[in-house]
Amino acid sequence: MKEIEVEVKIKEIKKLDKDGRERIEIMMIRLRSEDQKKEMMYKKKKLKGNIIWIDEDMTWKERKMKCA
């Protein structure tokens, strides 16, 4: 991703649809290595103020724990 200056090798990309009601596109991207993920998660702060953001894929239980 050139926006955050990280070179990654993508294993898989999936578009997650939200019933077509929202105009926001959510993509799930699998990277080839854990090291690439760590680097991307560290540098994601460079996207602040951008329309693109990066988050961990979490289960509903993990999301509830994060918000609590």
C-alpha cells in the first residue's frame, strides 16, 4: 500500500457487502505473512484523516470486549 509506504503480498481479497444500503465498501485482505500485517498495523496511523482505514478482523465477542 503506497499510502502508508508498506510493500505487501496479498493472499486473498474479499468484498464484504452490507445489503447494498450503504455506500461504504468493506474489504477483507489476507496477507501472506504475519510480519507484513504487523508492519501495516503499525503504519496505519499515516492514514489519519483519509477515507481509508485499517482494522483487525475480530469476532463479535472480541469487538464487545474492545468497546467495554
